Amino acid sequence: MKKISLLLFILLFFSSCSKQVEKKIISENPPVVELTKVSYNELEGWKQDNLDDFIPVLTGICNKIKYLQSPIIDQSYITIKTKDYQKICLEFNKQKITDSSDLRLFLEKYFTPWLIQYNGNAEGTFTSYYETQIHASQHKHGKYIYPVYGKPSDLIEVNLRDFDPNLPQKRIVGKIYKQKLQPYPTRQEIETSLNKAPVLLWADDPVDIHIMQIQGSAVALLDDGRQIRIGYADNNGRPFKGIGRILLEKKLIPPEKADMINIKKWLKEHPDQAKSLMWENQRYIFHRIIEGQGPIGAYGLPLTAGRSLAVDRQYIPLGALLWLETKTPDQQPLHKIVAAQDIGSAIKGVVRGDYFWGSGGDDVLALAGKMNSIGHYFILLPKETINE
């Protein structure tokens, strides 16, 4: 795939309303991503969103952007110039905003909302995830016999563009065998063979580990009463296949029961089948112990419940601000500003997001695991980037 760049600005006129609509086409021929400029009045619920809890989110992003040396904030199809974001962050830090209404005015002054479309379609799918819980021990004993692995010492990452700038930016993961880079072992091979992954903890249930890997992080409730936060470290580079899809394909669970609560229940009730079914998902997630706030997203910042979104980084740059319009699992409007702070194996597409619900047990899973809503979003681009 050739490198995508911003090619042109197009002005379209609609005679029916005599309204000027500014569009930005991000094209490879034919166009794949289209941005349409809108006003804040067109963002449903914009005035109602309480932005108090978004102030620390923007503060964290600005602290990260401040030291960024790259000319753009991320290698995505939609580009944001670092210098433009840094100018806004400098002003944000100078104003020391502490109030929702002041932040709203600030965003309106320095950012422009653009509707994101793929081949003319603005609708996409929005799911959600959460920080789950597992029961574990730092020592293998009793029921604590299932390892939680850290990143292996023999896992090697290669990016094609490091060798040739004309090649696509593609991450390849493997290990050296007989002086040749080979694909890294599958989930089944990792769990059944000797490997070089360090054991961080010993958990009491393989299903909980699998769900932790799908969600990306967890709080480990230790047998000595302490709690340890576990975060994403890396993966084995193998293809991801959701356990819900596996159960549906084998007709082991009906479509109306294909949410994470029922999937988790089915797996625990059928332990003999569960092992081989989970092996069909070859993707294996390695973890790390996190000190301090968390969970930590792919952007390197702590995720905020209700304000962080996992996106497809190929299209949406991490660190970008987005206005999300979709629905909760109980079909209530979900209209709010979020930040692109994470990625996920199943989060692929121009209009595709995974909403971070928060941390907790099955009560949070009951919400996060059921969300599968149609919606759309707008990216808030610095006005300097647009005007140049």
C-alpha cells in the first residue's frame, strides 16, 4: 500500500440550501476517507456534555504532545501537524482551565469538527471494553496454576519501513529459528510448550485470563489481599478471532446470547471444550505489571472511563479528539467527546471504535460486553492544520 497523504480540499455547493460545505478527501484512488466540515451546532448534545472529567484527559495528551519531535502526531491516514497541536496545548496550559464551560469555549475556538466518512458512509460500529478482574497469586499453589505471561525474551518485532521507506508500515512479529525469522508460536503452542515468556502471576481460571487478553488489561486480586494492575505489553503477531464468533460459528451459543457475560458463563460451564475453542484464537497477549494509574492504553496514557476510545490507528491518529454519537447497550444516546488513546485487534475500519467503559467485575462486563451500536464520529482538528 502506498503512503497516503492529504491531497486536496474540495468546496461543494448545494443549490437547495446554498450552503458551502468544505470537504477534505484523503485518497488513494478511489477515495477511502472523506472529512466534511461541520459546525459545533451540528454536534448532537454538544452543549449538554459535562467536560469536567475531560480536562485531565486533554492535560495528559498535551503533556505528551509537548515533547513530540515528529512532524505529525501519528502515522495515520488522517494527519495532524504536531506544531499546530503544540500551539493549542501551550495556550491550554497557559489558561489553566478548570471548568466545563470554559473548556467547551476553548475547544470551539481552537478546533474544527469534521465528520468522518468511508466511501460516503458515515455510519460504523461501536463496541466497548473494560478493565476486568482476575484472581491470582504471585506463587503457584492450590488453584493458582494458570500462568499470566509477560513479554518473551525471544519475541522480535520488525517494521518493513525500517528497511525500505517505500514499503508499507507493517509490523511483523516473530522469533529467530536457525538464523531465520519465523512466525511466533500460536496461542496453543505458547500454552502447551516451553517458552521464554516470564510468569508474572498465577491465576485461578483460564477463561478469566482469556477475557483479560481480549480486554487488554485487568486488576489482579491477589490471595494476600493486595491488588496489582496488569497492562498490555505485546502480542504474538498471530491473527485474532473473537471467542464469540467461534461459539456462533459452531452454533454453541445463539446470537441473542452472544454477549461477553453469556460467553464467559458458557466457557466456564464447559471447561473441556473451552480450552480447544480458545486455542482457535491464535492471537496471544503478553502483559506487564503497571505501577500507578491505569489501565494504560496504546497511547501510553491512563485510560479514562467514558472518555477513551480504541480506534484503528491506520486511519485515526492516537491523541486525536473525537466527538462520538452512538447509543449505549440499553439504546440511550451516547453523545460525548472522547480521545483516541487505544487500539485493539478487532478494531479495524475507518468508522470503528471501542468505548472504554471503566473498571470492575461482571457488573461492568454486563454493560461493556453488550454494546454493539451503530453510530458515527467527528474528529476535532486544529484550525491551523486546516487553514494551511
